[in-house]
Amino acid sequence: ELRVVEQNYDATPVPLAEVVPVGSVLDPDDEWLPVEIVGTYLPDQQLLVRNRPHGGTAAFEVLVPFLTHEGRVVLINRGWVPPGADQAEPDAVPAPPAGTVTVQARLRPEEAAPRSGRSAPDGQVPTINIGLVAERLPAETADALQPSLYALMAREDPAASPTPSALEVPSEDPGPHLSYAIQWILFAIMGFVFIGYIIRTERRHRREDREDDEAASQGSGAPS
């Protein structure tokens, strides 16, 4: 995934239809790719994704269906909002811009449905799974919903103010995974070296034992 982030994250936005034609699904190599989408938000069908770790809190991410000019609906993640001061639900959720909007957003694959079967209150979902989201939307919107992906909003024109807080930029630092990989490689090399040492030692012992046996045999066969 680090390769895909480095390759796609700062690319020039292209029309969505060039990357994901109508009726197709997201290619894994196109994750994080910026696209441009023109259409209209459906703010009355907004959903919140609960229990998202942002700002040191169990925050909410804001999902708004977006009806494109080509007739399909793309799920836009506009960012996150904190829980309320006196309750878990947010005190306020910034509204998207009205009318025709040009959105630049990065493509992300849908998330798996929770295996535990955990649910969420009305107006919320436990994860960004297109099937679960579709169950919370009117039939007409659900039928037009683009499968396999959502789009992480980067900017809107016209811009709304305020907007939800932007999600964090993905780290390109391999972090501990690279060091773990190096450690395992070193352990493997050490293991092969140790096995080679054991084999050589065993062979030497066998050779010495054979030479001792030959010497003893020659000694016992010598005339007295």
C-alpha cells in the first residue's frame, strides 16, 4: 500500500469516469487517486460513521451521497467531527454546499462489514461498507450507489464553511513493519548459517569417527 500511496496521493485529479467507468469497480492500483466529480450533494441522506479514532476521541466521519451528472451516486466522506460536549453524538455537523458542486476527492475501497454484526443507531453506520450504507438510504439512491468505493473529499467548489476536519494524511513511513521484516530476514540468515554449521560439524565428527575406526582396524590387524 505504501507504493500506491506514494504513486497516487499527489497525482493530478482526473474525471471519475476515466478511472472508474459506470458499472465498474475500483482497481486496487487506483486507491488514493484524486478524481474530480461534478454533481449535487444529497444532504438529507447524510450518515455518520461512529467510533472513528480522530483527535484523541471516538469521533464521527461524515458521509454524504453525491448524485453525479452521469446519474450514479458516489459516497463522499467529507471528514470528521468530534463527539458532543454532553453526549456521544456531535453537537453540530457542517453542511455541504448546495447546488452544483465540483468535488475533488481521493478514491478509497469500501471497508468490510463488521463480523460481530454490531449495528449503529439511525443515521449512523458502524463502518464504511457500501452494502450497509445502502440499507440506510432510500431505494432510489441505493440502486444508483457506486459499489466497492467511497471518495475522501479534498476540496469543494464552491467551498462550504465550516467543513468537517480533514482526515489525516496517510503515512509513507513503513514504521516498525520494515524493521520487523529486516529482523526476520536476519533471523532466517542466522538460521541457515547455524544449520550449515551443524551439518559441517556432524560431517567432521563422522569423518573423524571413520578415520578412528580405520586406524583401530589397521592396528588390530598388525602382526604381533
